Amino acid sequence: MNVQKIFDILQEDQDSPPLGIICAELEEQGYKVQIDDRQVNSADIYDGRAKELEEKVGPLNVALYKDGSLEQEFSLEFLDDREVVIERKIE
């Protein structure tokens, strides 16, 4: 996962929902995205079908899959609309 691309695009696109931007970038990087045990994509966010994820207070648990295999897990927490903390899950 290229985290710098996520930070850059959040600053560039001030109009789209930040969670949608992040999902779209991860999809662009070839990942299937699961947030809080729910499979989502950027269209779900942009169309308002995952409103509860956007409105959640506190960290979101994100899992990334590629070719059906779990690649990475991390938490994602918004400090404001465009500032996000990404913390890698270590086991």
C-alpha cells in the first residue's frame, strides 16, 4: 500500500468524501477493501451506502485483500476532514 499517495490525494481532492477517496486509491492500487468487517468499495461511499462508516467516531479497522488473500490490516482514524492517522496492525 502506498500511503503517501493517499495523503497526497486527500489534499488534492477537497470535494469528495475522504473515506471514498481512500477507498478509490486503494482500489487503484489493486486492493479489495474491507472496513469494520464489511466489504466496501468507493462507489458505496460516494453513493451513501456506507454512511455509518463515514460517521463513525473512532478508528476504522481496515483489511486489504489482493487475489483473495489478506495483504494488510491497519486502523484509520480521521482527525478532521482531510487529516487521517493510519496505524499498522501488528500481531
